[in-house]
Amino acid sequence: MNALPLTPLKYRHSILLIDDEPAILDIMTLMLAHEGYDLHTAVSGEQGIAILKAHSDFSLIISDQMMPGMTGVQFLAQARKICPGALRVLLTGYTDTDAVIDAINSGGIHLYLTKPWQKDDLLHSINQLLAKADLLMENRRLDELVRKQNAELLRLNRSLEEKVHLKTLHLDQRASELKASYETIRMILEGTVLAMSKIVESRDPYTAGHQQQVARIAGVIAQKMSLPQNAVDAIRISAALHDIGKIAVPSEILTKPGQLSRLEMEMVKTHSQNAYDILKTIEFPYPIAQIILQHHERMDGSGYPQGLRGREILLEARILGIADVIEAMSSHRPYRPAMGIETAIEELAACRGILYDPAVVDACLDIYRCEGQKGFLELQA
């Protein structure tokens, strides 16, 4: 698997690493040594607090969860008060949903990663967080630049005409900078959603691009059904993140070439609930967490995790579920060859009104009749 590309950083960032195992600290220090970061390490939460009080200008704090004395969540909660501008990452050796929720609420973490982590995944996650820190530092620099310009304008009061002229120039420059800053923030937000989906897909090369393809298919269906733009946007974002809960499923299960055992299948089924638990506290303008939670529910109540029926299932989730089926059946998997778009359409038609929403199925059939395979899978090779 190829390493994900790293975003070039403008500033040199300070990173604090906390783990009670010196060997782990040595590995992480060696791994980050050539990236140009200012690295600091601590073997306990207490030592980490002392370092923060002495040197609080950190961009990123990475802490292990299970440590004697002070847990990672407890440490990050205190670190948040001492160094509120730092981005915080929690490392945990097990999937503990309650601990993750507690970390998000009290520790204010921006990301959690499970052990054992992969070098490329960790480097990419650190790089993405520091790219966000880069943007914040650049905005602070621009704000400082604007403040200096305002001070300069106050001194240049030779005449009303000159002051008006200079003020106009300043406002034009400020507007240009704010526009550029807004566009950068928008791109970072879009990139963050993409990066979150890529983190999951990078663990399984057989489904790389799956979430992006599902997002495209779901968007096509939603537009065919003439849904309002906010619903289309909600469906696309949900589709781009719908498998994020698989980050808690072991990679060997995701890439297993043979049939999964009953226990393995049950572990895979937890990904909808896992995704909901991860995303429910993020204030999206749409019910993203609920849509993803319900995307494996079916009209007859045979789906999971709640066994919802019919219109108990959000329309966006019904569309996402069908888009997921189309992409999955049309693509190769380690346990079977691709079955093709025709087979997927036959499955939808056969189970119309039983498993799948009739109106959504009818929209898919109409798209296929008018455009064929390219109506859904235009971007696939």
C-alpha cells in the first residue's frame, strides 16, 4: 500500500508525546525525527503537565490512554486548559466507545487512533492536524498584519483625501485576504472529510475509493429524485463518511479473502453504531450521524442495527443504503469478483418494496434505462 501524500507545512511545529512506555516514545521520536518537528516527550501525564506549564506553545499533543496515575483523557482535559490552542490526539490500545466519547467531551480531542497504529497512517494523521494548525497560525499572522496596517493608517492623517484613499486600499486588501482565507478554510474542511474517509479506506486496499463512489452514486440518485440541495449535500457527506466506523474493525477481517464467520460478521456490523458514536457530537448542519447509523436498515425491518422499518428510516439513509449496494455489487471484493451493475439493478428490482424503498429504486431504474452503467459508475476505471 502506498503512503498517503503529506501536505507541505509552512511553519515549524512543536509536538508533545506522552506514553508510559519509553520504547513507544523512542519509536515515535525516531519516526518523526526527519519531519522537522520540535519534539518533546514525557513518560507520564504529570510530567507532561510540567512540560506544558514551562513551554505551552505546542501545536499538537499526542497522549496514550492507559497510563498509571493519570489517564490520557484526564491529562488531555488539563492540557486543554493550559494549552487551549493545541490539537489533541488520544492513542488507545482497545476500542472503548465510552472512553472515546469521554475524551471528546472532557479532553476535547480532535482525533483518536487505536493501537497498533501504522506508521504511514500516523504520519498522515499528524500531517493533516498540523496542516490545520498551519492555517490557524497563518490567520493569526494575517490578523497581526491587518492590525499593523490599521495602526499605520492612523498615523497617515495628512489629509482627509489621503486617509480615504489609504483606507480604501486597506479594505480592498482585507477583503481579498478574507476571501482567500475563506476559500482555504472551505478546502480544508472538504479535505478533512476526504481525509477521514481515506484513513478508513487506506486500511483496506480492496475498497479504496468505495466511499467516494458511493457518495457520487447517492448524489446522482438524490438529484434524480429532485431533492432540495441541502438534502443532496447531507447525502453526499454521509456517503463520504459512511464506513468510518470500520476504523474499529480489525484490518484482517476487512481484507479476509474467504467467507466471514458469524462472529466476524457481527464485528463488521458494528461499524454503523461505531460511526454514529464517533460523529454524533460533531455539529454538522445535517443529521449525518443518524443517516450513517441507519444506512444498513431495510424496509421490512431485516436490517441493522435497530431493525427499523419503512418510513422509520430516514429517506437520506434509504438512498445511501441503495447507493452502497450498487457500488458494492459492481466492484471487486477479496471474497468474490465484481458482479456488475446489471446484477445490482436486478437485485434492486427484485427486492423493491421489500428491502429497498420503491421510489428510490424507481429513480435508479430510470437512471439505468436512460444512461446505463455510466449513469452510476462514470468515474470508475
